[in-house]
Amino acid sequence: MAAEHDDAQAKLRRSERHFKLLMEKCSDYVAIVTQDGTITYNKTSDPDTLGYLPEDTVGTSAFDFLFPEDRPQAVKVFTEVLREAGATGRLQVPVQAADGSRRIFEFVGVNLLEEPAVEGVVLSYRDITESKRREDELRAGEQLLMFALEIGQMGVWDMDVANHTAERSLLHDQIFGYPTLLPQWTFEMFLEHVIAEDRPAVQAHIQNAIDNALDCNFECRIRRVDGQVHWIWAAGRHSVRSSDGARRMVGIVQDIDHRIRMEEALRHSEQRFQIAKEAAELGIYDYDVASDTIRWDSRIRDLFGITPDEPISHDTFVERVHAEDRPAIEAVLDKAFDPSSGGKFSYEHRITRRSDGAERWICVTGQTFFDQGHAVRLVGTIQDITDLKRAQESLRELNRSLEQRVAERTAEVEEQARMLRALANQLSRTEQIERKRVAIILHDHIQQLLVAAGMQLDWIKRAKDASRVHAIAQGVQSMVHEAVDASRSLAIELSPPVLHEAGLVGGLNWLASYTLEKHQVAVHLLMDKKAEPAIEATRFLLFECARELLFNAVKHAGVTEVKVTLARTSDKHIKLVVSDKGRGFDPQLLRGRTQDETTFGLFSVQERMAYIGGHMEIETAPGGGTKITLTAPVGEAQAPQAAAEVMKEEPKEPITVLPKSEACRIMIVDDHKIMRQGLAGLLQFEPGLEVVGEAQDGPEAIRLARELNPDVIVMDVNLGQMSGIEATRQILEDNPAVKVIGLSMHMASDVAMSMREAGAVAYMTKGGPADDLVSSIKASCSSKAGEGT
């Protein structure tokens, strides 16, 4: 037993020696602490770190070297280590050095209380103050970096070059429109988001960086998952992971769409500013008060005639100011340097250009900037206003002569008013004369004829002899024809119907014939059919003016022929020229006429042309003939009313429609009921002819022609809104086989031609022999029957 005891003791001593040797060779701090925390052994590799000698710490409590606020945590960890043999614990805690400073130590404790060589807790501790400081700095740097990335709205990415997969931050995926972090992200997924136009350049740039281990830096457009297109900026750096040597590229991505759009808006704003600056011919200046230097742009230098490389100071500017304006300019600048003035200023003055000595007017505006109550800088614009000043001077000169010009114009207006009053009086006299003339024609001629015809009709009632009745009837017919001719002539003079039916060209043709017949003056016409006015009022006005001018030529020119030209200009106007080679006159004689001398002549024509937006030009001289040109707008034609709309305007009297038979079917169209009844009564005695319907206007005629399918239509030319010419054209478009005979109170060649161009087979007058009309109808029926066989 003694031998075994000695052997155990020897092993224990060897174990203690080995443990102490291990403790001595250990590079860290090592201590042995009992269960109550008392240090029984302490070995330090650097006593200067804490300032304690190892032997000074033996017998003291290990918790005494901790700061009071940290002791509870240390006691807790130490207690947990004591619970079980072999248990370990770790703690990082500040330790109080001998000089009272704080050092951070990491403690690792192992429970070796059951080991005979130790019988305590072994503490291995080391100073980690510097490493903790570096960790804190690194953590602070990382936090600062993350804060900067968040502030800059930058996403972070780390791509494995070999497999193109990348780790990212949440903000990275949010930039591409994803609300949460995707499970996986690849280089190919990134390229899919890049819009097609930018993709080739971006792919080539990144691939070059990968292949050559270079940094990459680029801007491009991406299409987010919500479809929006945004600009992004991305940058990456090639690197190698130290742990496995894998190549990678680490970088950031930022949404710069707002910046790009702001830059674009800024460029547009700058462009607009430059355009406005150029348009306003503004020059920019910037005066530094401290250095007494002025920066002028090229426009101001050119304005002052100063070379680009010449330095400019306040004196350089003042010496160019006109001598008479310098005192006022100095006063303005003194005020601009006063902080209480607000610093804004504006003034106009003259300068003398250095290069050529020319005098120019300029307008100077500016703003003074102050620092602690002292002017430090003046910035503003200079504009050449010489032309404006000259225009103002011209305006003042114009204003000086305005009263005289107003007086002259007032006199002209008063003269014009006097002439208008005279014309009004003349109009009243002329109207009375015309009324008297018409009354004489009606009373002394037409009425006498009609009364005489009525008397002879009474004779017919009393006459018993058939030969006597026939003779009296022939006399009545002659009187009626004469009355019709007289009323027709009167109607034509008052308002030629040819104007309604054949337009201005037809009216001028009639006027030429009338002038030759009435006054034996030949009128040579040169007509352009395209010159027809679109507005009826203009057509009638030009006709009346032409009649007035022809009357003047007949009355005053002493000529046997006159030339009338009607043409349309390229600017949508009509020119009517009436010229002769007669006596001519002095145009000044048109002014200053007395009231009795003023007539419905040239002044009337001129006023009426001005009323419709036209004008009159007179070329004449005594003995040199006269040429008068009237210019009027063509105007825009009003859209014609549809037939159905015309029919709805007013109630129509019942239309006669007869049943079908084998006879030649006749339809009568006339806006006078008595005329329709007269024609129907005339035709009822003719065998083989049957009146199947009557219409009182164009639209009604078109509708009935479709329903009744007549063989012959007797068509009045003048039906109101829709003429017989237009009604004939539309009826024949529907049924070309119908024969149309035109009928009018007037035998006008232009109207007859228009009616035939519309498709009528004949044109006759209402006052002509009834037998001629019946023969024409029968001939049309025979022609229709021949076409049928």
C-alpha cells in the first residue's frame, strides 16, 4: 500500500510539474480561481498591460478587477461553470487596470475542481482591447456604408463569375420592381430587364470586365416588373474570395431615373433660356466688387466694341457711357450699393461704342448681392434697345402729327357722310320716279289692255254669230299677249330672272343684249364661267354695279362699244372690269360735289363694294378713256337643303294624281296653281294625252316622277329654292327615258342652254302660242313611243 501511495504521489507531482510547465509556456494570461473567486495562481505574459505583478494578485478576488456594473454578469457566467466538472464559460468584459483605465479582456473558464493538480477553475484570458476597437471601427464603417447606401438608394450585389449567380441586398431587387428579395438572381436575369436598345452595349461592357478582370461602370435603361422604364447606374469591381479563391465581382446599383429626367429637364430649361436670351438679344454681366472686374459675354463686348481679351473694370464701363448720362448712372449705382434699397436696379442710357464711335441705347437690369451689409457682386443683363428708342421717337413724331391727320380723316368722314345723305335723298327721289314709271306702265298700258280684253269678253257673251265670236276672241288673245309682253319687259328691267336661272354670266349676257337694243352700244364680253359668285347677294350686286357702270359709259363716255371682263383670281376673288375708250374724266371731280350733283354713280358702286368686303379701282384721264375694276370675294356657297327638308318648310296644297292609262302620260310642274290648271285644261281636249300629276316645286317633282313614271314632264324653270334646271337634272339621273320640256316666262338663251344641258328636249315660253306647246308635247310622246318599240 505504501508503495502504491508513493507511486500516486509521484504521479501527482509529475502532473503538477507538467501543468505548471504548460502554464509557464502559455502565451495568454492564465489564472486559477477557487470556487469563491479567490486567485490562487496568476501568470501574465505582459504585466505592463494592466500594471499588476502576478504575485500581487494572488489571494485577491478575481471580481475585484472588474468594474461594478460588469460584476453581476461575470458572477453569473462563473456560477454556471461551477455547476459541472469540465464545464466551460466565455465572457468578454472590461477590466480595470492599475491606473484606473479600461481594458477589454476575453475570459475562458474551465471547471477543473476535480483534478488534483489544479483543484479550481482555470481562467485563460487575453487582452482584446485593440481587436474590439478594430471590430467596433469596422462595424461602425459597415453601418456608415449601409447608411450611405440606404441614403443613396443603392442596392448591393456580389456575383460569382463562374456561375453568374449573385447575392443581393433587398434594395437591389426593389430597384427592379420586386417587393421582396428573390430566391435567386443571375446575370442573365439582369440582362432580361435591360431594354433591347441598351442590351448589346451593356452585355459587352460587363463581359469585357469579367474576361479581363476589370472594373465596370455604366448607365442603362431597365424595364421594371411593373412595365415602367427607369434609368439605373451600376458599378462593379473584380475580386477573389480568399477562402476558396473563387473569382467574383462586387458592386452597387442605383435608380437614377429621377436624376436623368431632372438633367434632361435642366438641359431643356437651359436651351429655352439660351433661346429666350438670343431672342431677346440679352447679354449677361457679372461684376466682382472686391477685384473690380466685370465678366461680359460676347454679345455685350460686341455692343461696346471691346475685344474679347481686354480686361473690363467699372471705369471701362463708365467711360463708354454717354457724358450726359453719367451723373444719373452714378446715382443709380450708388443706390444699388445701398443694402436698404433691396439691391435691384434698372436703367436706360446711351453708350459710345469704342470700335466705331456709334451711339447706342442700352437697358441695364441687375441684382446686388451683399455680405454683412457690403456689396460684393452685381449680376444682370444688358440689352441693346436702340431700335426700340428709335421706334419710340417715331411714335412721338407720329403722335405730334396725329391731330392733323385725325382732322383730315374727320373731314373725309364728314364728306362721306354728306355724300351718303345726298345719295339717300337721291335714292328717295329715284324710288319715287321709278314707282311713277312702273305705275304709268301698269295703268296706261297693261291695265288698259286687260280692261279692253275684259270688255271684248263681254262682247263674246252677247255675240250670236260664231264668226263674230272667233274674231273677238282673236282680239282678246292679241291684247293678252301684248299685256304679257309688257309685264315681262317690266319684270326683266326690275329684276332680270336670268340672274336666278343662269347666274352672273347669263345676266351679263342679257345685259349686253339689252344695252345694244336699248342704247345701240355694243358690249364685248370676255367671261370666265369659274368666276360665278357663290353667294346670290354678291351675284346681284355685281350685276347691278355692271348695269350702273354701263349706264355711265352710255351716258357720259360718248362711245359705241364697251368691254366687260369677268375673271376669277388665284386668291379666291372675282374681278369685273368695265372699260371704254371714251372721253374719260378727272378723278378729283368725284370729290366736292354738291348734293344736287351727287348721283347713284361711282360713289354708290364704291360704297356697295366696300359693304361686301370688296373695292373699286378707277383708271381714267380726260380724253384717255376709263377703266373701272371691281373686286369682290367669291364667298362660300351654302349647302343646299335636301329635298325632304325643303318639302317640310311649309304646308303644300293637295297635288292632283290621276290613275294610269294607255295614253301619253304628262306631269305638270309649276309653282303657280293657276298655270298648272291652265295647262291641264288646255291638254284635256287633246286626244292621246293624259295629265297624271301636278307638282308645285322641285322636290315634289322629283318624288312624283319616281312614283308616277310619266312619259313627258312640262317643267317650269323658276321654282324657287330648287330651280327647274336642277330638278330636271335629278329626275333624268333617276329615269333617263323621261322627256322634259322647259317652260319659262322669258326666252333667254342662257337659260335655254342651261335647261338643255340638264337634259330637257325643248325650251318654250309661257306666253307663246299654245299650239306650239301642244305640238312639242306630242312630238315628245311620239319620240317616247318610238323608243318603246
